[in-house]
Amino acid sequence: MNAPTTLRGYAASIAQAIGTTDAKTLAEVEDTMRHVIFHSTLDWQSAKEFKRGARKAFGLVKLKRRGGSVFMLPDDREIARLLGIDADAVPALAKEAQ
């Protein structure tokens, strides 16, 4: 059995903010933070801004993975909370994102 990987740098901070240690998800969230949320490097963010940005990026990653169903899905309320939008808006937003 392989020893668990120790997260370092931004991955560790992102994992703490969003509650997952999945390497693929952490990489997608970091990329979204850099290119969509902040349009920059991450080192100039305050701890509060970084955490908020990680959660918003996680919401966008989950929205992208959700698919374009026009019906409410079980994760839609969490996606809405992460993005700071009304849950009823998630299906239409997801459809547009496809």
C-alpha cells in the first residue's frame, strides 16, 4: 500500500478551504483560481480572499462537471452556496456552461 501523499503549497491551502484532497480536483481548483477568479498569481491574496476564491473556484469546477441537465440535481444547492447564487439558477447556468 502506498503512503498517503503530503499536500504542499497551494494544494494544502486549497484542500483546507474546500475539504477535499483529490489531486485532480485540487489542480482544477488552483487553475480556476489563477485564470478565472483572480486572473493572476495566488501569492498576493489575503488568507480570507484565498479561501473565498478557492470555494468559488470549487463551485465552478463542480458546475463544469455537473453536466447540462435542466433539472435540479442533488449537488445544486452546494454549488449555489459555493458560488453565492440562488440554487434555482444552477440548472440554467450549467446548461450555458456546456
